[in-house]
Amino acid sequence: MCARRGSRDLSDREVDSLAVKDSEKSDSPGEGARVRVLSVTSGKGGVGKTCVAVNLAYWLSKMGTKVLLLDADMGLANVDIVLGLKPRFTLEHVLSGEKGISDVLLDGPGGVRVLPAGSGVAELADMSEEAKATLFGELEALEEPFDYLILDTGAGISRQVLYFNHAVQDVILVATPEPTSMTDAYALMKVLSEARRDYRFWILANMVENESEGKNVYRRLSTVSDKYLDVSTSYLGHITRDPNVVQAIRKQKALALAFPKTIASRCLRRLADRIHHLPQDEIPAGHMQFFWRRLAAQMA
């Protein structure tokens, strides 16, 4: 993995050697378990962000960890659509007081738990104080222990995207080789870093032809950010362009299920392995409630 401030570069072969077999289950978290919160975000839409979030959640779950996937793109929610899920209830019902958070959680592929936002839900910034209090009260009451909380945020620099990203420290920033994608990815890093300096941006190059092009995406972003921003950037890896990604979306299935042996699926598996094997001190962990409270503080 290429990382500024103490560079390290793992080849895909090295990452493959660290792969965890499905049968090698990790210990389940206990009461008060610490959770790794990862935001999957992008500077612009159309770069495959939701596909990344869904499939990383799947592969991490297959490694024996407990994963909660939160559709944080409120108003334009589509995680449930991509997975072919048909939620009876969404966060909209929680906000209205009709249902509790446990009534909304869905069983996704591979044991992933999914919290659907529901299309048309007001942006967090536009919620009433009563609605915010209801939402965070329910979220803090979650009794299920999780190892990972993965946020599929919206794209761009809207208030909602910034709120969710301000509540985390580690951001998986998805970008493609297109100039507009890299320009918008840099813009997002700039806006976020103006609020906090302790972000760690993990650059994920999507829709590339090969590993070399993926690393070039990272080099271009990190060169500019090193020059103008005081942020930490690391190269998480790449996902090779693959027509089966579109086919999986049309089937409304996770790529890992629809085409498990396709090249993009293998790339996503390697990325999940890489995340799972990061030393504990490289991704800060905290109680689930800490994340919700930090998010609530951003909206105060």
C-alpha cells in the first residue's frame, strides 16, 4: 500500500497471500464492542461508490465479521435497490416514530445487516430537532454488536455528505482516471480537511485498466494534496474495469454473488482483505455510540 508519511507499498500478490478463508471466522464482538467506521465516498457520482460499499461489506462479512451497511445517501438511497432488497420500513418510519431501528434493519447478502435510508427522506441538515433526537436515540439503542460500520455516502460536497464524513476519521475515497473525477475528489479532500486535519484518506482507484493505472490515479491525487493540503493519503488499491459490474446491477445482486470470479470481484476481495489486515492502530476504533454522537455534534 502506498502511504504518505511513512510509505509502504504492498503488491496485489502480497495482499493475496494474506487472504482470509471464509471458514476462518474471527471472534464475534462482545458487549460494548469496538467498531471500525469507514466512509465510502466520492467527489462525483457515477464512479461506482455504492458498488464498492456493498461488495466490501459482503467480503468483510464473509470473513466472519459483523458488518452494518448504512445507506447514508438520504433522499437518493439505492443500496436496497442494488441488492434487490425490498424494505417494508426505512429510516423514514423511524423518524416518524412508527418503527424502531430494529424493525428497519434488513438481512443482506453474506450476513451483512443493511440500514436503508429510503428515497425521499429529508437531508440530515434539514431535519427538525425532534427528528434528529429520535434518529440518534434509536441508533444509540442498537443492541447488535458490529465489527464494521460502512457508510455509503452521497457524492460531492453537499451538507449531508460533509456531515457523515465529518463524523469519521477514515475515508475511502473512490475515484476514476477521468479528470473530472480526480478534480472533484481533490475538492472533497480540500473541503473536509478545512474542518479537520486528522483525516486519513484511502484512495481507491476504480474502473482502471490495470494496477499501474490505479497507482497513477493515486499519484496524481497525492501529489496535488501533498502540495496544497495537510492531509494523510494512502493507496488502498484498484478495481479493474469490468462489464460484469453493470450486469450485476441489472440483476440487483452484489457483484460478489452474481459474478464471484470476475476480475472486479477479485479486486474487491483483495481490498477487503487489505482493510481487514490493517493493524488496529491504523484505523481508529470506538464504540458505535461514539460515532453517532460525533455525527449528532456535527449537526448541532
